[in-house]
Amino acid sequence: MSLLPAGKRLAFAARGERLCLGVWRAGRWIVCPYGAVLDGASARDQCARCAQLDRSRSVAADTMADDPRPYGVYLAYFGPGLLKVGITAAERGPARLVEQGAVAYAWLGRGPLMAARRAEALLGSALAVPDRFTKAAKRAARGALPPVSERAAELAQLHRTARELAGWPETLEPVEFACADHSELFGLDRIPGDVAELGGMTAGAEIVGEVLTGVGADVYLRLAGEGDVVEVGERGGVGGVGGDANGGGELAGAGGFGGGAGPGAGAEAGVVAVMDARLLSGWVLGAAAGRVTTVPVRAVGRGAGERQREGARGQEGLF
């Protein structure tokens, strides 16, 4: 495993089959007993049976109500009008917000798990604050973010409104408003207005390019052209990024935004595409044999953002 700092050049290929990662227990991964093969286009890194076992003892699935740890209730900002409520174990600090790719956030309260759950449900029922957004909506919003002061003001308004609600859980300690912004952490100024999207890996597919930045599980790459010099990838996998798709357009090769070139045709130098790093989980990654990206590249039009916001409630995960 290795980090992906801005400027790092990558050239790796998928080998063999994408296998289920198994189940996380006692601080380690237990190998999937079924040897299940996963779909290369899915963000899920577990087969259905391993996922079911995981959810048998899960906060996200409400099967761990006896968890004695304190929890924090947060408000997360992903773009204008894209504010959600969520909870996370207090001991994790802001890690969950970074994983989700929250542009900014503020803590709302802290207390027992079930009190945090009640506060989350209260905001949903009384204020229609969602607990999830689609990956597509979050990506689209990054291309047109308002100034930091406006983000903080939108969070502050919701924070005030939430604290004035009747029915606030008595055991949940309120937290004074303080906005934390991830602009520098994520390197949001390095994300251009037009960004394509990389599709899922298949056996032998290759990704070649230079890392611009990372936001949660999303890695932004400037795809290499035929004449670019790149470094080979490292066998095994890709680690964390320095800093989390259903847009318009057609599937195309890395040669452009919806042009006639098919997969394997070679990348037009300078094209920026975003890759969901979760799609790499379960693959063995080796050095690329070529100099261009051969996975499908989806063009996303400028008008995609508004369409994606309309379906903003279908995010891929809760925690």
C-alpha cells in the first residue's frame, strides 16, 4: 500500500479477478470463505453473504444499539443546498467527515448512541435534512463551490435551527457552532470545471496518469497521453489519498469526452478524470504494460449538477 500525494504518477493494471475482502473482525480482515468474485463496477468490496454478516453487528444497520461509546452528531456541507446530518463515534473525530468528502462540517451534539440517533431522526422529520447524498451530487457540487464564508453561514443557519427544535434528546450534550473547512486538505482548487469519470476495472485494464488531488474516496487524475513519461504502479494496491456517478455523456475511451475512440485508444493528454478508489478494492494491482488508460471514461456535461441534485437522497452508504 502507498499514499497518493498530488503530483504522483501512476501506471497500474488489474490482475486476475476482483475478490471479496471478507469480514472485519477483531481489528483484522477475515478472508471471504466463499472466494466470491465481485463486479468491477461496484463500490462494494464484499459479497452479499459477508456484507450480511457484517451488518449483524453494525451501527449503520441499527444492530448495535448497546454500543457504550459516545457518539457525535454532525452537519456536513457538500455544496449549496447539500447539507446532511449524520453520526459517528466520538473517538473517530472528523475521520468520517473526511471519508465522505465533506467540504465543511460542524458538530451539533454529543452523547449516547441512541440519543444521537434520535437527534438525527428529529432533523430528518422536522427539517427534512437528509442523511445521505449521491456520489454524483457531491462530485457535481465541487465544481461550483461558493466562498468559505458562505459555506459557514449556511451551516450556521442550520445549526441554529436544529438546536431550537422541540424534542431535542435530553442526554445529548449540545456543541457550540464551529465550522471546519476541508478546502486545503482536499486541494479543491486543483479540481477543474470539466471532469470525466473513470469506470470500473476489468482484468487487464490499466490506469495511467498523474494525481491532482483526492476527496474522500475520489482520486482526481490527469490522464497521460502517448508521449508522457510515467512511473509504474506498485503491486498490491493503492493507499489513501491526500485529502470521497451518474453524469451525462456516453462511455468512451480515454481519448476524450465522449469521442469516437473506444477503450484502449489512448488518453488525450490533459484530460482530468475522477476515479472512485473503492473500485480498486479486491484487485491485485500490477505494473501497467502500456502508457495510456484503458478503462472506460464517462464524459460529464456541465449541466449534470442540477440533474444530480434532484436525486440527492440515494448515497452509497451511511457511515
